[in-house]
Amino acid sequence: MDATGTDLRAKVGGTVMKRLDLTRRLVALLTHGEIVVAGIGNANFDLFAAGPRPENFYMLGSMSLAVPIALGVALAQPTRKVFAIEGDGSLLMNLGALATVAMVAPQNLTAIVWDNGTYQITGGQTAATAEATDLVAVARGAGIVQSAWARDEAEFERLVRDGLAGRGPRFIGARVNQEPGAGRPERDPVLVKDRFMRGIGAKPAHPGPV
Amino acid sequence: MNGWSDTIIKCFTDRGIRLVTYVPDKVLIPLLDGFQAHPGVTAFSATREEEAVGIAAGASLGGMPSAVLMQSSGFGNVPNALASLLVPYQLPVVIVISERGVLGEFNAVQVPIARVIRPALDALGIPHVTLEREDEVAFLVTRSVHQAHRTQQPAALILSPRLTGGKMEG
């Protein structure tokens, strides 16, 4: 049993993986303009570090809203696959979002949670996920039938491929370590929005240098 | 036939709003039913008002104009989503708030938050209008939605009991 490990950790099992490595593995599988909405903090720090993409949306605030934002984008862009990436602390703040996703059942949405059992960015305070809450079980209970823990990197990639190939909604849980986020997206909300909307065709392509 | 709600639905859909998400409220029933029945609108409930704001923000980012509907008490759940998402990212989500806590309120706990709505919207720089008269609904709603979309800013419409009748005890 480690600092964050308890009976729940033993039950969930699997490997504690590196968040940045998993993020890179996800991005490497996205070859058809798939959309990624990354939650506040380390989720979007690592997404940016994995290589800027115009189809990435970086949340600079609004903790807990990565899954709702991704649901809205998925409904607006039904021909693109959409991934939400959220930390466990953020997801715990708004578990109801999983119920809404299950009810609306967007076929193109996969939600991923990075679970390190802590509120890492605020100093590593213990989160309910460390000792009590199995977020994959929560997602399944909320009605997202296709919910699974990725117990190692290969299984994570397989679950992402399933999301790319099959019908959603889906939920992927991954236990990750507590390395700090590797990059920082530019903290310019309007720029983030503009790049994203043009990147997915929701606004006309940028006319070029002005 | 319900005049004010049909007018709002027509103004919204004429201006391209295609996603509506809400936390239910009794006064909003004719709007909720109308949006649910509209073939060009995706309408569904969210579990919490800030979640509804997030969904509407995502739709807006995806190119699908959107609105959220809530009761005034639920407005108390959304300031951070407004302050850290809709306002700084300049997302033109239209926020409809049915007003409890005024003009015959019977429940004391509804009153304080009703006093917060307009000062909070003002502090956030979100333009708002209060709909009180049926003959003004089309003008105020159309202009508010148009300005939101053209200036890429959220806007709020407050539904007064003067318009809706509000909710009375019993």
C-alpha cells in the first residue's frame, strides 16, 4: 500500500502509469481531426505538451466542466470523435455530468479520467478516489455502460481505439502518477477559442497573416 | 398557445439557436415543452446549472448556437462558469432565468438569491434584460440574442412574474 493506495486501489488493480505518456499515446492515435477537450490543470498541461493541435480545447478555469463542454461539442460536431480528459478531483466535483452523458448518449464521445487519488495541483490533498470512490464504477452506475479501467498502456490504447472505431458514449479510467504537468498552453482564452473553432471548422479557416 | 413562450422559442430558433439545456422549473414548462417538441432544437436537462452552462459552451464552441434555462435559485450555481468560461472565452450563450423571490414569493429561501442576480450579471459585464410585458418580448429577445451572437458575449433574459404569472403558493 503506497501513500494513496488502499483496498480500493488493490481492487482496481493495474499499473500506475505516466499521465504525459498516456496523453502522448492518445494523441498519436488521433489522425482524423478528433477533438480533445482537456480539463483545468495537469490534464491540459500534458495535452499541450503532447503537441499543440488545432482541435484541442484548453480549459483555463471552470473546474469540472470538461465533460459537459465535450458533450456540447460532440452534439455540435456529430461527424467527429470527441474526447474529454478530466482529472479525478475535477470529475468528482460534477459526477452528475456522467448521468447526463449517459442520458443523451452521444455516439461520438469518450471521457477519460486521469486518477491519481489526489488534488495534485493544489498540493496533493487526498481525494475520495484515493480511498473510496471507483470512478469507472460510478460511470457505469450513471449509465455509461462502456466504462473500463485501463490497467496498462496497451489496454489504454486498445480502449482509445475502441472509442475511435465504435459507438459511444464510453468512459476510460487510468491510474496515473503525480508528475507535474509538462507544458503550459497560452493563457489567452479568446486565442484558445479562436484556434479551436477554426481548427474544427466551426469558424472559417483563418485568412492568414493580417 | 402560450404567447410569451412561443415568442421566445420563435426568436431563438429564428436566430439559429439549436441546443437548449436546462434545470427544470415550473414557470419554464411552456418553454421546455416547446423546445422539446421543436424539430430543429436539441433540448435536454442537465443535473446542475453550471453543467448546463458547460454543455451550452461546448455547443457554441462547436458552432451550434445554444441557450441555458434555469430558475433564479439555480443562478446561484453558475457564477464561476460564467466568470471563467463564458465571459473570458467570449461565448455567446443565452441565459434564461425565471425569477422567483419577488412579487408574491411564499418561500423565504427564494428571496435572497433573487437580489443577487442583477448585481452579479452587472459585475460580470453580462448584459441582461427583464421581460415584463408580452408586447416587448419579441423585440427584447431578438435584439439580445442578435447582440450576443454578433458581439460574441453571453446575454441574460430574466423572466419576471409580471410576464409569466410566476409561481404562487398552493
